[in-house]
Amino acid sequence: MNDKYIVITDNKFSEPMSKNEAIKLVKDYDNQGIVGYIVSEEESKRIKKPSNFNEPKWE
């Protein structure tokens, strides 16, 4: 499977990458105090820009 993923932060999308690379990037961001989320490349095309991303609410 050759799916690509995007990491979303407050102000940018990453370049498409593998799932493992995306997980590593989110962990790196977390260590820097930056919140990042992983979405599929297809979902990032639907969202179009980081400000359109609806941050999940964990209850």
C-alpha cells in the first residue's frame, strides 16, 4: 500500500509522506511543543488549508 499522509499544524501542511514518516514528524513536533495532526493526502485536498481543519475534541 502506497498511501500518503499529511501533517497539519496551526499554519501549514507538510509535504506528502509515508505513515511512519508522518508519525515521526508528529512526535518531533510534540517534543517542540507544537500540536500536529495526521490526515490522508486525499483529506488534505478536501480541507485545502490548515484553517479549515476541525481539531478533534477528545471527551
